[in-house]
Amino acid sequence: MSHIPYGYEVKDGKIFIVEEAADKVRQIFQNYVSGMSLTESAKTAGHPITHSMVKQLLQRKCYIGNSFYPRKSWMKIYSVEFR
């Protein structure tokens, strides 16, 4: 693997969620779904990144969990359509 996505870390060869960063990612998703722009969603969540970086973050399948990346059992899965 060449890059560990924001909000994850590797310890002893296993992937773990970094809660502080994961909270920001969840807030970005919630902000965007509630109607904020991509940039405003990240800025309000305390993670000011560019419009294109937010779009890439929201499109990453690792944030909904899969066989490699863990997810919290209570984490909501959002369907995001870009305007």
C-alpha cells in the first residue's frame, strides 16, 4: 500500500482508525450532506482543505469500510452526489 488515507494509521501491520481525524471526516460528510459546499464542509469541520481534496476524500470507499479498512459498526453510510 502506498498511502494510508487520512484518519487511519498502521500499527504492527494492522489498520486502525484515528478517532480525532475520523471525527473530522464524519463531520465533513455530515456537513456536505446537510447542504454545505465542499470547501465549507471541511472548513467547518476544522480541516480546511481545497475543494478538489474534499471531493476526493468524500469519494474514497475506505471511509465506508471494507474488508481492508475498518469502520465503526454505528457509522452511517452516506450516498454522496456531487453538484
